[in-house]
Amino acid sequence: MTRPHRNNWRGYLFIAPATVYLALFAFFPMVFAGWMSLHRWHLLKDEHPFVGLANFVAMARDPFFRNAVANTFVYAIFTVPLGVITSLAVAVLVSRPLRAVGFFRTLYYVPAVSSQVAISMVWVWILLPGEQGLVNYCLGRLNAWLGVALPTSTNFLGRPGWAMAALVAMSLWIGLGPRMIIFLAGIQSIPDTLYEAAALDGCGPWQRFRHVTLPLLAPTTLFVTVTTTIASFQLFTPVYMITHGGPRRTTDVVLYHIYKEAWQKFEIGMASAQSYVLFAMVLAAAALQLWVMRRGLTEQAG
């Protein structure tokens, strides 16, 4: 028997704080940003003339913004599949009843609860050129031990290709913990009887992983893939702290470009227009992934 409709106010009372928060800090800023994107809105000027879609037209013609969009897609193309694969592999390893497995789970998760500013500073030290950097120092030790001639003076943050690779590696390390925990929860929810039945049918470890674990982890994989994609389009702190969009604008991603437009040039109207483009990119990428993977799940179920 349902409660009378007059008692529904209690439910609305419970959701009121979250509703007010979303209205003030999510919905209103989105609407107001849309309004500013239609104006030539300079932060230090009193007049904000209406320009319609002129900001979007200028943005489409801006080669620097197009470069930022391309860099963002390059970053996402490498980060998303590598992030999903590595976190799944680590989750499979720590799902086994090994000694001190709890310690390793905690160790993998620590970067997720650490400040990205502090992590960025650590990675600057790791990637410094010469033997001041940890990577180059370890390469030098390998040269001494093995008698090889590995390069020990690579400027990882000063070369266009290496700088983006460094950001990808850093993001994989930071995001490993949360993705691993989600995959681990999905693996532990799979009944052991399915693995036992597969073993009785003669399936080896790889076959059990391929025919039991992967299919049953499909919804989890969909969730991890979509959330990782959204996070990859929102890259900012490592770029701000480490590369500043360089070298040669090869790490100038969209969110950092928006930051420069708003707080260095003070062009709030243009930054708002670019923010809407970023929102459309995230929405389109997430919708495409949901459509593709849900279609695959439907075909698999059928």
C-alpha cells in the first residue's frame, strides 16, 4: 500500500540540499556560460556587447584551438584503452588469494588519493634530463651494469613526442587505483561455480578469462571506459604544473586552452564558447561508446 501523496514532501526535503547545490553550482553556471558565449565578454571591461555566434565562428577558425582539440583526442586515444587494459590486468592479479594482496591493493590506490599537484612535482623529478632525473639515472645504472649504451640525457618534458607520452604515463598511474577497484568488485561478483564448470570442461586460465571473466565484466568495462574517456577530456593539472602546453603546443589540451583564454586573456565569452565545445565533445564521445558497447551487449545476449 502506497503512502498518501501529501507525505511526499519528506522525500523532497531530503533531496533539497543536493538540488540546491546542483542548481547553484551546475545548472546556473551552465546556463550563464551559454549566455556569456553569445557576448564579447571581457573580464576587465564593463560593456559586453551581444555578438551571437561570432565567438564560435572565431573559435572554429582559430588554429591554436583546433590544435588543442587534436591534442586532446590524441591523449584520449592513448589513455583510454591503455588505462582500461592495465587496470583490468592489475585487478585480475590482485583478485587472487596471494600473500599481502591487501598491501598491494592499497599501494596501487594511493596515487588516487594524493594531490595531483604533488604528483606532478614528483613526475617532474622523475623525468628531469641528465642524471638528476630518476629515469635517466636508472638508465645510467643499467649502462654500468650491463655494458650497454642507453641514452641517459633525454629531455622527456622538452621534446614534443616525449612530453605527451609522459602525460599519458602519469595519467595511467594516477587513474590505476580507482579503475582497478571497480574491476576488482566486478571480478569478485562473478560466481566461483562458473569458473569451476569451465575448468571441468577443460578450459585453461586464459580460456576461463576470455569466456567467463570478460563477458561478465562487460557492464563494468563499459562504465570504466566511459568514465575514463570523460576524465581524459578534462586533463588540466599535469599540463598546468608540468608542460604549460609545450613544447611547441604539443600538450596544449582543450581545458588548459580554456583556462588561458579566461584567466590570461580575460576573454570570458570566448572561454565559455570553448567550454560548450568541450561539453559537446565529452557528450558525443560518451554517447558513442554507450551505443557501441550496448549494441555489443545486446548482440551477445541474443
